[in-house]
Amino acid sequence: MATQASIKKVTLIKTGQTFEELSATRGCFERWFGEIFGEHVEEWEVIHAHRGQALPPLSAPEAVVVTGSPVSVYERLPWSEATGAWLAELITREVPVLGVCYGHQLIAHALGGEVARSPNGREVGAVEVTHTGDPIFDGLPERFSVWQSHIDEVTRPPAHAEVIASNEHSAVQAMAIGARCRTVQWHPEFDGQIGRHYIQARAHLINQERGEGYAAQLVRAQPETLSSGAQIIANFARQWLSSAR
């Protein structure tokens, strides 16, 4: 009989960097994930995959989190393709994996799904999604708000993936893949300041797409906090970082 043992170390696969001006005051993805996971994780190993840093041996990671990125999966950059193949193998080995935004898309691509620019355009700010009852959403209502910042999406999930959240903008907002892999299109690690910065940094693009002044209105409409991110991370930690290996 397997014994229960908490995973102490999580490998964070960085697939990009945030904006320099935001990083100067709030740090980058590793800080945001470190803060929201908090005491659930004792040690982080940060791998800068987008800079070509070598990935750990497949036998090494106890659990993996994959970040967002400013690039697109369908560019098929060499480091991204290599990271996708590595993640696909980890998933077959039932290593706990959480893919976020680009991580969600990269995992879909690596397992045979498709990723493309959304025909609905950019999804940004606090928006609602609807889930189907997976344990990663325990404690959340059927419809809840999340932080978004993406223009690409999973247009066809992998054959063995279960779509566990969606909305009118993107049908594949979250996936369950096997026993221990979960992916989300949104950013549970964001807060109000970070979410507003992403809108402001891309205001010229948002205004081109939605009309002049739209970005400023969107910034004013954003909440300061959303509870869903912390709940999802706590659920992932309880369900998959404390499970038997």
C-alpha cells in the first residue's frame, strides 16, 4: 500500500518574463507563484527554459508548474518544443503538473492538441469561467472570476484530455489530463495590480481592437482581488502535492 508523503520541492518551468517595469517592483513569475503557493511548497527549483537552460532529468522533478509567456506555442521555438516533449513524458509518469496560460497551451500542443490565435481576439482582465466539478475547483461556485491575459487558445484539446472549464470566449479554459495533470488558460498567480498592469502595458493593442479608451475603462473596472486563484492553488497543493507517489 502506498504511503502518503507531501512533496516538498516544486520545479517552476519559466517560459518567459513579465514586463521589465512590473518586474522592478513586483518581481517575476517565480515570486508570484512562490507567494500564492506560500507554505504549501518548501523549496522551488526555477528553470529558465526560454533562455535555453537545461531541463532536469525526467527522474528528478517531484512536481512541476509551467508559467505563461509572451511568445506563441505555434512558433515552435526549439526550447519550447523540447520543453513540451519533456512535459509529455512527465505526464505519462504521473508527476503532478500544473500548466498556466502558455503552460496550458504547451501541454495541449505536446500531447497532440492544437493551439491558435483566438478568433474572438484578446481576453484580458477579470472574466468569468464555468467549471464542471473537477477537484481543482473544490470550494468554488460553478461560475467564478479569474485573471486573464491571452490572445492564443487551445482550439482542439488532446485526445485524452477532459475539458473542465470554459466560457464564451474560449471553449477550452482548463483541462484535466490523466491522474495528476491540470492546466488553466488563466493566471491564478495574478492579483489586481498585476492584472491592471497587463492591461495598461497592452493598452494600445486593446484600443486598436476594441476602440479608443476601452483599455482605460477596463482598468477602472478591475477588482483589487479575486479569491479563485488562491483556492485553485490550495486545491492543487492538497490534491496533488500531498498525494502518494
